[in-house]
Amino acid sequence: MNTSNAPANTASGAIAGNAPGPYTYHPRSGRRRLVGPDVTRALALIGVVIMNYHGFMDENFGHAVPGSSFMTRLFDPWTGVLSTRFAATFVFVAGVGVTLLTNRSRLARDRQAISADRWRLVRRGALLYGFGIFFDWVWAGTILPYYGAMFIVAALLFTLRSRWIALVGVVATASAVSIQWWAVPRIYAGNYPYWLFGPNTFSEHMPRGLLYDVFVNGTHPLLPWLAFLCAGIIIGRALPAVPYVRLALGGVALTAVCYAINHWVTPQMSSYRLSQAILSTQPFSRGLLYVLCTLGSSVAAFCIVSLVAERFASSFVVRVLQLAGQTSLTLYVGHAYFYKIADALGFVQPTGLGRSLTLALVYWVLAIVLAALWQFAFGIGPVEWFYRKFGG
């Protein structure tokens, strides 16, 4: 998410801190970076780690059972209010990153530079997709293959006008809702469309299975998750002059309205198809209200975090979080192996939310410290280095 080269004498200033503002300078390379996207990415990744650990560690796979506490219901990775919120925010910030990566060539209308950026996104997306399929054997349900597929799609989108990118997001959402509209009555009648929603198609390594998984039945399918990426691309074009307060209020209002409609209208519906495909806010329903309320919360989170991060850009906490955000791919891969090591040592026990939160906290204390030390010493995370070396 580099935006430009900093003056040569700014690298040392990054270590001591910068005046509050939208930019800071990397402590080793001295390159200028926006604060908001990095810090938002770091905080979103913290949430992803918590939800993943809770889902894997709890004896009910994270599901809240009757009589569960409020916190258990809140962190339920399947139906809780926080379910998929952090991952969706991560995808939203990826859209912002696509814009920051390609802004210079797009605004200059330099065909050669645009072509270079396009192929860079394709290479990076293909690398993430291929690595993600392998990584799915280590960490089932990983977002990486879908993340890679989104970068490949972004390679086709970034030169379009914002209204056309918005239309792509609308079409992705409408397609997901239409699929659910078609599938819900068949599922309800006991005629489950296994050919479309069959489990674990990554392991089958069949072209059709992989295609359906990426677009329809995976953990983070492009239909409708492309909507979050498209929104990030569009809002990224306004940085650093985004009207954070107005957008945050709009995002909060959209989320609240969606939940209000779901709470008050759904019980009055006799149509199971309507309640599931349109009015459901459950993450795996891929319903219309789910997409809208998740988009609203992602926009609000990005704006609020960016506003605070820019205000306190020179603080120790913000600088450390920013460095962690710049190493997010390494930290994401690392959280899976940390879990496997903890499991081998006997620390993983199905004792509910408390242990998963503790394990996530331990990982993040270590991860943030190591990310900061690595950035000062080497300037780029090891997985990020590999990613850029072979992905451009």
C-alpha cells in the first residue's frame, strides 16, 4: 500500500514517530504510507484470529447452544453478530489497497503502466489462489483462495469508472441472492442441490468443483463477497480526503436498518424463501440484508479506525498496529501454525470462548512484537517478500 517515495531523510523520523496526519513513513525504507488502511487491516486480522480460534477450539465448533452466555452468542463464528465481519472488512481494505496500487497508472492513463499493474494483480491473485488451495489443507476454510480470485477480478475492474465497479458489486449481490432464491425451496423440500453446494470441493481438484467453490459455495465466495471488494476500490479513490464521519454514520445507519428489518419484518413472513434469500442477516445465507449490513459495518469500521489512527498517528500503539498491518499476510499464515503448535503441546482444549480468546491474545502479543522487530530489521514480512518476489 505504498503511495509514493518519501524524502531520503524521513526514514529516521519514522522511528521517532510522525505528526498526526494520514501518512507515516516506513521505519526502514522511508516510503510513505497511509495510516488508516494498515491499522484497519491489523485490527480486522485480530478479529479473524479470534473467530477462527473460537470456531476450531469450541466443542460445538463455536456454535452457541441454548443457555449460552451473551459473549458466546456474540462470537459465534456461524451465526453471531461478529461472524464474518472481520473477514469482510479485510476484503474491503483489500479493495482500498488495489486502488492505492493502481492509482498512478489509472489517473495518468498510461497504457503500459496499466498493463503492468493489471498483470501484477493477476500474478499476485494466481499465487494467492494456488497457495490458498494448499493452505486449505493446513487451515480448512481459509480465505486465501477467494482473496486471490478477487485480485484476478480486480485486474479487470480497476480502470472502470466507479459507477461500473458499483454495478459489478450489485450484480454479485443480486446473483448470490438469486441463487439462494432458487435453492431455498429445494433444500426445504429435501431436494438438496449437492452438485452446486457440495462440501470441500477444493479437495476434489475438479474444474467445476473449484469454480463453484470460488463463486458460490465456499466460505468466502465471490458471489456476494465481490461487493465488499468493489466498495473498497471505490472508497479508496477518495483517499485521503474521505468524509470519514459521514460515511461512518451512513454505515452504522445501514447496519442498524438491516437488523431492524430482519427483527421486525422476518417474523411476519410466511415465505421461507423470502425470509432466507432476502431478509436473513445470517452470514451463510448470503441474503440481501446480510450483504448490506456487513457492507455497512465494514465501511463504518474502516472510517472510524482511519479517523482515530490519523489523529494519533504518532502514538506507539498506532505505529505498532500499522507495522502489524503491513505484515498481515505473514501473520495470517502464522496464526494457523501457531494454533497447530499449541494443539500439539496440549494447550488447545474445548473449554469455550475464554481459552480461545486467551490463545488469540497470546498469539497477537507475540505477533505484533515480532512484526515490529522484523519491519525495523528487514522492512517486509517473509511471506510478503515471497508474494512480491514471485507475484510482482
